Amino acid sequence: MSEKPTIETFPNSHPSRDYSIEHEVNEFTSVCPKTGQPDFATMSIRYIAAEKCVELKSLKLYLQSFRDEGIFYEDVTNVILNDLVAACKPDWMQVESRWTVRGGINTTITAEHSGVESED
């Protein structure tokens, strides 16, 4: 896996209030590691910020860096969640990837971080 652009953050102006933030990326692209064919998804990122929020230009550049990377659906969804959690340390976060139909099969992957440290 190549080195990814840095996910930048900025201070949350209201850290004492729980409010949800949702980013939807309609043109996410990666490559199937088995076939080398492109995979297309809509990526939804939902979170409750703690001290930091995700800066959108850096998020866009980070997500675009997967364009030529061979990676399975399940892995890319969890890698994105892990990297975002490391960058902004949210109280809660969910990453959902909805992939275009391949071979007549719809696939949706949902990975979640609850704010509690995991063994992943």
C-alpha cells in the first residue's frame, strides 16, 4: 500500500455538544486486486466529533489516493475508518461503502468505531 496523503483536521468549535457530521463521496474508486478492474462506490462517512473535525480538501485527496490501489471492499472500508479515527479521534464514527453491482451482486460494507479502543 502506497503512502497516503495526510488527513488534516481543524478544531471543533462545539466540542461539548454531540452533533453528527456526514460526508458523502459519490465517486470513490479503487481497483479489484483479483481482476485489476476498477471498482466504484459511494462512500458515506458519519461521525460525532470530539476535539477535531476532518478538513474536506485533505479528505478528498486522501480518498482519491485509492484510485489505482488494488484493495478489497472490506479492507478499504476498514482502512479508511482506521485512518480517519487516528486523525480526528471522534467520539463515534461509521464508514459505509456502497459498491456498484458486480456479477449481479450488490455489496455494502459498514465499519464502525465506538470511541472505545479496540484490538483491531
